[in-house]
Amino acid sequence: MKSSNKNILLLLMMYTLVLSVKGQDVYSLDECITAALQHNVRIKNADNDIKMAEHDKKEAFAKSSKENRRIMKCVSLLRNTSGKLLCSSRN
């Protein structure tokens, strides 16, 4: 009886050891490259730089467009009057 208990205990310990070794995953090269690209800090920073540049570009075009509308309004007012400047540099 004692021998069978030792055998059961030994089998249980071996089974536990096998399960812990099997916990490692195997990845393909494509999976490794994808994971590296997703977690690369330099790539994340470059993406953020691109997003910031796109935002700055949109903001610059919006300001430019607003300024162009203000200038066109002044030009149209000048055409409708007798040559008097009716718009200031800040409207």
C-alpha cells in the first residue's frame, strides 16, 4: 500500500511538471514581427509625430481659410463703398 501511494504521488508530481513545461507558446516569425512592431516605442513615437503634424496642418489651413474669408469680406466692402477702408486688420 505504501508503495502504491508513493507511485501515485510520483505520477502526480510528474504530471504537474509536464503541465508547467507545456505552458510555453510557440510563435511564428510573422507573429513575432507583428508583436515587435506593436510594442516598439520608436514606432509609436513616430506615429504620434505624424498625427501631431496632421493636426497642425489642419489647424494651419483652418486659420488660413478664416484669414482669407476676412480679406475677401474687406475687399467686397471696399468695392461697395467709395474707396474708404471699412475693415481693420483684426476682425
